[in-house]
Amino acid sequence: MKKSLTLFELNALVRETLALQLPDEYWVEAELSEAREVRGHCYMELIQKDDRSNTPVAKASAKCWASTWQLVKPHFMRVTGQQVHAGMKVLLKVYAQFHESYGFSWIVTDIDPTYTLGDMARKRLEIIRQLKEEGVFDLQKELLLPMFCQRIAVISSANAAGYGDFVNQLESNEYGFRFHTQLFPAIMQGEGVEQSVIAALEKIFRTPLQLPRGGEQEASPRGGLEGVFDCVVIIRGGGATSDLSGFDTLALAEHVANFPIPIITGIGHERDESVLDMVSHTRVKTPTAAAAFLISHLKGVLDAIEDAEQSIVLKVRQQMEMEKIRLLHLSQQIPSLYSLVKSRQETRLDRLQSSLQLSVSRRLQDERHRLDILSHNLPPIAERKLLQEHHRLDLLREKLEALNPELLLRRGYSITLSAGKIVKDASLLHPGDLIETRLQKGTVHSVVK
């Protein structure tokens, strides 16, 4: 029989061969497709993708034992400001290890954070470049924060301490300003940040503001929220300050940049600005700083109103003083002006009186002359008119005589009446009707048969 090896012996041979052939440690560039911590150890899945097709061309597993990970992890987070996570490019120092029971794995002894930091910066610069090419990078900066910015849509984790601090600071502000806040919960750390915050923004655009009882709910002419909320505040508190990679994505930056109302960010990014901070209307460091900014903004409006009020009062007082002086000056001039005006008006009245008397005298003379003419012309006209009327009456008398029914009766005609009315149509009479026939001399009563 051929000599055979047990699986353990074969794996032991592989381990010895790898130990002889790959005794050194190597720096390797890779992308993390998975990274998880289990009982203090960090387990990673490494991948390399083709630059053109983005398809995987190499895969491997790697482990960082707890003794090493407890030293590497704090340094990496301090430099990069992030935890290791899927999608991150890293530069790892590894050595090969093959275990008879668990197979092959690369053991991580160190991570170079400057490599990851450079890749993060490159990605961030690429996102910024693309936003500027699209012309949306400064859109939020062009929006005006409303003077009375009191209706606030808040994107945050519902249980985050920062959200509670934000609301408490607004409610307990020293000036007694009233703010209306409405929370839109979102994931604020980890891989779900991008989609969660985008979903919250879309919900804000569609949701009307819920005011306290007694307040009036406003509606947007578009059926959404535009013109209802004054601003959106994205705040993050109570989580790890290092896990902020979700705020450096193109999709989230585009949504924020194109949002129609101002967005204020306070996500606690102490080291430098995220892309989200860069495209937002206003960036502050913490949720309490966001509340302080809104209170300060409203205080500035109040100060401007009070300044305007004082300016108006001062202007009115100055104008009133000027008017008092002008009235005093006019009052001093009134006696002399009155005397002058009185003299002018008396002279004017004298002229008008003389003119009126002259006009009346002339008019009376004209009317007397007209009456004289009429008195001479009136008798002939009256006589002529009387003759005309006498002649017209004679004509009317002749016509009346011609129409007298007595003339018809004298000529042999008669007039028949029934019930006091002249009968003109025999068909209107009925048997038994009484009729009266008038003749020149006498009247005949008959009964119709």
C-alpha cells in the first residue's frame, strides 16, 4: 500500500511549510468586506476588487487577537476618527498562519491609520468635487434662515442624550422664547446612517408640523412640508464620536444640499468637518450648540426689533419736537398774518360789493327795457290768439252739429238699444230680450221673438 497521511499530519505539514516559506510579516492593502469583534478579538474579511469592473479578484480572512487589538484599535480610532467597518480600505501588517483545526488565516499585528486616513480624504475630496460639478455644494448656504426660526424638525436618535439636551435647552432658554420641535428618529451611527437620515428628510418634506393643542396646523401648497418647518436640525449625541463615516456619503450630501429649507448640523465631529457639515446651511459641534445657535439667532432678531423700536421712538420724538417748534413759530406769526389776511379780504369784499351793485343795477335796467317791449307787443298778439281760438271753436261746433244723432232721427233713421246699450249686431239678441227703438218722435218698446 502507498503510504498515506492523516489530515492532521497533512495540515501540520502545510503549517511547517508556510512557517518556513513565509516567515516574515507583510504590509498588505485591502478593502474590508466585513469586520466584527468577538470576545475582544477582531475578525476581518479582506477583498480586492478590479479597478475597472469592480468585481472581486481576491479574498482572504484575517484575525487580530485581543492582545494586539486592544492596542491597535485606540490608535486607529484616534487618528482616523472612525472604527474599522465594511467598505473601508486599510493597510494591514500580517503574517501567515495555518492551524491544523481552523485552516489558513492572516494574523494582523498592526494597522496603518494614515493609509485609511488618506483613502478617506480622497473619497471625501471626490464627493466634494462631484457636488461642486453638480452645482449643489453651496445651495444650502444660499437659503435664508427665517427671522422667527421657531418651528424645528429634528433628525436624531430618540433615546440619544444629545436630543434630550437639545430640547431641554430650547425649552428652558433664559429669554422665554417658544420653540416647536418634532422628532424624526434616525440611526445616527453605523452603516445605516445614510439611508436612515435620507428617509427622515423625505418624511420631513411630506409631514405637516404638529403644533401643541391650541396651535394651528399649517399646510404646504405642494401638499408637503415646504414652508411649514423653519429649519431642520441633524444632531447626534450619546454615541461614539469616532463612528461618523455614514455622514461622508455622496447620496446623503446630495439630499441635504438640495433640501428646500435650511439644515443645521450638530453631530459632534470635533476633529474636522464631515461632508454633511460642509453642505449644510450651518455647522455646529454639538446638539447643545445647535440649540444655543437657534436661541442666539432669535435673540438677534429680538435685539434688532428692540433697536428698531427705539429708533422709531427716537425718530418720532425728534419729529414731534420739530413740529412743536414749527407750530410755535407759526403761532407767533398768526396775529400779523391774520391782520394782513383780514385787510386783504375786506378790500376784496368791498370790490365784490361794488361789482355786485353795479351788476344788479345793469340787470334791472335790462329787464325793465325787456318788459317795456313785451308790454307793447302783448295786446296784438293776444288779440290774434283770441281770433284764432274763436275760429277753431266755430269749426268744432260745426263738426259737433254734424255728428248730432238728432239729425239722423230727423232723416228717418232710428236707434235700437238693449239694456241701455246700442244694438249693432242682431245675432247678439235672443228671444225674449226687451229692446227700445228711438224715433224722431217717440220711443217703441218691443220683445224679440
